[in-house]
Amino acid sequence: MRTLITGGTGLLGKALIEEGGPSRKIMATYLGNYMIGDHGNVKYVKLDLSDTGGYGKLFNEFKPEIVIHTAGLGSPDYVEKNRKEGWEINVKGTQHIADYCRDHGSKLVYISSNGIYDGERAPYNEDSKALPINYYGELKLESHIRQFGISFR
């Protein structure tokens, strides 16, 4: 199975790659000031979520059957101070990934954040009401609503 993991060098991305097994062909995207070499069944591509042409080419060439989207700006403090960039990456970037999945018939697994909740009523489940307490949580919730019609409200 051809699997694309966005955010392949992040904590969750790395764990998913480790659990992927040798029978999967894995393409992992990352963004950072380093280069990482391919190993085994895993190929790495340095690619920014805002690079729609790059992701278009990747989808056309790799033809992922499943996409696990873990990439994004993960620091609530950074997103609070850099709102436009936060929206461009966490909302618009996610929208591009979802659109490519629709266009190519790829199944999408979207990893979001517990940041859409207020922290007062844990543990959360599918029926929990979303009450973000910061801009980061608002963006994650907006991604749910825009891409998937899921509002958690």
C-alpha cells in the first residue's frame, strides 16, 4: 500500500513510519533546515504545505492510496503571534491536502489536536463539544469544518 505521511519527521509522523512495516511504500514529507536520507521502504521529500504545485506533482507521481496528514504549525504560541501564517498552513494547507485526496481517490486520515477543546471536561470523545480557548484551537476547528463538515458543536 502506498502511504503518504505529511509531517514525517515530527513526533507522530516518525512513530507512524516506524509502525508502517516493510510491506508499505511510504513517502514522507517534512520541512526543516536539514536533509534526511531515504531508508528501506521510506522516501523523504522536503515540501512545504503551501507548495501546492509540489504536492500536486507528488500526488501525480506517487499516487498515494492513503494519506496521513500530521503536518502543520503545532505551537499555539507561534500561531498566536503569526496568525496569517498559521491560517495559511493549518487551514489552507490542510484544505489542499484534502482536495488532492478527493481528486486522486486517496483515503485521508487527518490528525488534529485536542486544542479544539477547553481542557475542562476531559477525557474527550466524538460527542464532546469543541470550545477552543486560543487562535490555534480555532484554526484546527476551522479545518474540521471546512474540509470535513465536522463541527464538534
